[in-house]
Amino acid sequence: MRFTNLLIVVLGLALLIGCSEGGGPATPVKPVIAADVSSKPEFGGSIIQPMLGEPSNLISALATDSSSHAVASHIYVSLLEYDKDINLVPYAAESFKVLNDGKLIKFRLREDIFWFDGRQLTGEDVEFTYHLMINPETPTAYAENFKAVKSFRLTGKFSFEVEYDKPFAKALVTWAMDILPKHALEGEDLLNTKYSREPLGAGPYILKEWVPGSQLILEANPDFFEGKPYIERIVYRIIPDLSTQFLELKAGNLDSMDLTPLQYLYQTSGPGWDGSFQKFEYLAFGYTFLGFNFKRPIFQDVRVRQAIDYAIDRRELVKGVLYGLGEAANGPYKPGTWQYNDFVKPRPYDPEKAKALLADAGWSDTDGDGLLDKDGVPFAFSIITNQGNTQRIKTGVILQQRLKEIGIQVELRTVEWAAFIKEFVDKGRFDAIILGWNILQDPDIYSVWHSSQAVERGLNFTRYMNPELDDLLERGRRLVVQEKRKPIYDKVQQILHDDVPYCFLYVPKSLPIVQARVQNIKAAPAGISYNYTKWWIPRSLQREP
């Protein structure tokens, strides 16, 4: 849904349960037998989708989990959004001008946008959102882009301008964040407000029902400024297991989901599938990683982190976890893009090199039991990941075995998504973690890697701090010319490779499947969901949730 566009904006801003952006046009695997229906769009019907974890907060500025952002992306509007070709274009803004070499941006708002309660959306709402984001009392992980603004000035009821001290590479991206309602949230305790579960937005859908642990129902906003969406209801069913989701899809109780490679290759063809579903395959703008908690003494020696990296066979992961539907990852940028550093070569799978590095760091098998120890302390730690994500769990099992072979004992733990984020990720209560990040269109990864973000609820939840990296990230986001930014982000990738705060594992393929009765799905570089408000279901094939 619009979540595909939002992720490009906010991540490193939201943890991924799955990835949905494509590196090239998303194309169907095979022609789909079209339903014998009219070509004229019709209103009504429902689309039912699964969600692995329950949203934590539907005020999107306060949430770091993908479930919250997926739902919130239907509820709010932003000044700018990404189009099918991943270009920023006006959304709530009628127009904008970039002046003074990028240090001044003038915006003009549309005048036909109304909050769900009938109040008109104005420049004061944008101003309120800006001040809310830079307020140190606001518990948000997304403030840094807004803090780069030198001044915000209203120039009319529907116009304003923002000024920067110097050019800022993510200036426009900043204003693709959700606008929040001043009249509702002003003076509210953001950690204890009804609007976190009863959101007031101005977007294409309105939250009508939220049954905790069960489902959320969104209904089309008849007053949406771009026109009422054709599909009347979006139903999110909370199903915290991919295998159960698939059984529900097969039974006809779901209309779409992201398939696992096994499901995609072997379980969704033949009678009952061909002609009944549309399947897509494209390389995701996202990667999966093993991250180390730098508060744990065991991971503070770079030789240890490099040894673990050498012990990982990424080809095995791509083959065994992704069934070949993906690529090995080598840093936070996508191969083939301008920000990717081709001169940084991935570490090969080399368990003997890993053992040598560990021995050099003082770890040895003193009692002959096959496990390493140092000063009488065994080399043992736990890896946590989110419950229900079979790919990450299988990745953890493979890593557990490979690390055992070099003398490291690993316990694998899975935690339900909401508790996983709130009690473990946000609070840094883990040894190591398997998760995923979206790969940004812009190479600025300040929000995930800068030392200032290594705080509770911050996105640098591994608490990695590196002054040299901080300096590069600060310099890179202040430049706008690609040729000047390239050397900086090349060095960023080199530092992350040498220092190994993460073991970058793989870039999976996105494998969405959608019922063939859903019409007007048009593949593009942005994926398949950029135009979801124009999807429609023939009246003869519509059903109630």
C-alpha cells in the first residue's frame, strides 16, 4: 500500500517485517487469466491482508515498527510522496519551489484537504508538526531531519517556507513525513493519548475498528481530496505466523500476502492458483542483518565481530533460506546503485580464518569440549528475532550451527512482535539480533548509525558509536551534489565493513501475491502498491470482510 512509499522516506525509520520496494519494475511471473468483468472501475468490496505484529502506535511519528507505519500510511497525508518511478511529487502540497541553491523551499498547500472531523488542514498543522518533531520532549526517532531546518515561516494560511543554513540533501525527503492535526494533538500527552489508537488524519482511509490481537478495519474516506478510494475496506488480520497466513490465503480468507520463497516456487502454482492470483517477483530495497549489542563486552573486540562474519556462509543463506530468490548483502546500500562501493569486497566464508581471529583475541578451547572460553567464561550469547518470521528464524538456526562449528554457543530466541520492539529492541535488551532495514533511495543513514541515535527508542539500538563515522554522516547529509557525496558514502561503507557492527546477510526478493479479482494493479519501479487507491474489485466479485 502507500506503506511502500512511506518506507522509502522513513527508513532507517521503521523496522521491517518484510520488504516491498523493488529495484526495477515489478512484473508478474506469468500472464494471469483475467476475470470476465467490465473494464470500468466500481466502488465497494474489501481487501483482506495479514499482519505479523500488532501496531504499537498510530501516531506515526512515535512508532518505529512497520505494522504501525503500514496502517498509518493510509490515515495521514504528507506534503510530498513518491510516485511509481520513486520520484518525489506534490501530495498535500499544491506546489513547491527550491531556491537559493537548496537553502530555501517554498510550499503551497492544497485548500481542499480536511481532517476526518471536518476541520480544514492548513499551514498551521504543518508548523505544529515541525515544532512537535524538534521538541526534545517528543519521543520520536525521526527528529534529526527537522532539526536541520534553520527557520520555519508561515507566509499565509496555506503557504509557508523553510530555510536551511546550508544545503541539506534530505530537505525534500523531510517533508514527505505525515502531517499531524494541531487542533487534536496540541497539549496532549503523546505517551497517553487516545489518538494513538483513534487516529485523526486526512488520508484515504479512516480507522473504524481495532480489535486487539485480532484485526483492524479501515474504511474509505468519502472526502479524500484525491477522490474516494474504490475499495471500501482494508482489513488487517493479525496473524503472527507466515505459515498460518499462507493457509488462510489458500482457504480464501486473505486477498494478498508476501510469500516466502518456498511458497512462491513450489506451493502457488497449478489448480486453484493459476488464473486465480497475480504473483510478482523483484529484488527488494531491503536487507537482513545480524546486529551486535555494543553494551555487551563480548562484542567490543573487532576481531570477534570479524570472526563471526567470516563464519557466515552467505551463499548458504541465499540458497537455504531464500531458495536462491535473493542476493548476498555487503553493506547498507544496494548493489548497482551509485552509492554502493564496488571496491569493498565481502568477506568470504572462511571458518579457519574465524578461528584464528578468535584465538588472537584470547578465546580457546581449554577443556576440549569444543566450545571456546576466555578467563573461565564460555563464549556464549543469544540471538533474538521476531516470532512468526520463518526466514529470520531459519537464518538464526543456520547461524547457530555455523558458530557452533567455530566454538561459539548460541541460543536462538523468538519474541512476539509488539513485545520484541517495546521490551527488547527499544530498550537494547539483547545480545545479538536478526532484523531487516529498508535500503534508502538517499544514502543518508544518519538515523540508524549516528552516535546521537544510540538511545532508548532510538534507531541505533545496537548502541554502535564511531566518531569518524559520525563526522562522515554529518558531512554527507549537508551536500547535494552526487559527485561530492560519493566519496563520503564509499568511506561509510568501508567503515561498516571493517568494523562489523552488523553482519550484513542478504537482500531478499519481494514476492507479493494478490487475488486476481483485484483490478488495476500496475507494476512499476516503486513496486505494485503505489496506486492502491485506484485498485478496484468488480461488483460481482466483491465480498464483505
